[in-house]
Amino acid sequence: MPNTETYIQFFNVVKESIANKTFAKLTLAKTIGQPELQNIYFRTAVEDGILKLSVTHKIYKEGLQEIEKIVGLDQLEEEAIPYINNPFMSVLLFTTEADITMKLNKKRVASITEQPPTFKNADAGLLDFYNSK
């Protein structure tokens, strides 16, 4: 896979933002064509005292539907990568320090860009988890 190094670099930044308590949200967006799957959102969640990820699939099929599941932090790439390039062309990491975007161009080559942060506060579930320790 030609984008392996870029994917590894991006997902390492995601994991660092969770560890550094700056993670706000991860979103897969900008679809190819008109797929039923419109977005996938990742937020933190706490289950049985363990920090995990809440993965929400927004599907437009006879109206907007949301399917949510809870997965371990170690399943981040497993949950996201199969959807990159088909149908999503962008992955946006929102942190309190910066918005980091991994985007695929028309030739399907991944690149990472950084912009000023959209969110002032980290994900509430993440902060609750660390504050409860």
C-alpha cells in the first residue's frame, strides 16, 4: 500500500492526542460519489472504567440513521482504514492544538496538513476519564 507511512504517521498523531488529552473528535468525510454511508465519527467513551472509542456511522438510507459501536483504542486503524479511499477521501483529526487532515488526492496519494484548531475543549469523555483517575 503506497500510503502506509502516511497512515501510520497520521494515526500515531491521533493516539498521541488521546494520550495528551487534546483529542476532540476524528471524522471520516468527503465521500466519493453518492454512497449511503455519509460520515464516520470517532469520539472517546468509557466502558467498565476503560477508555475506548465510540464509532458512529451516519447512513442515509430512507432517512438519516446512526449506528454506534464501542471499540478498544487498539482497534482505531482497523475501524478507519477500510473506509479510507472507499468511500472517504479525507480524515480529519480535531484537537485543542490543531486540526490535522489526511487527504487523498485524485491519484489517491495521501498527504497531511495542519490548520488552527476548531475546538477549544477536548472530548468530554476523554476529560472525564482522566479526571476520574
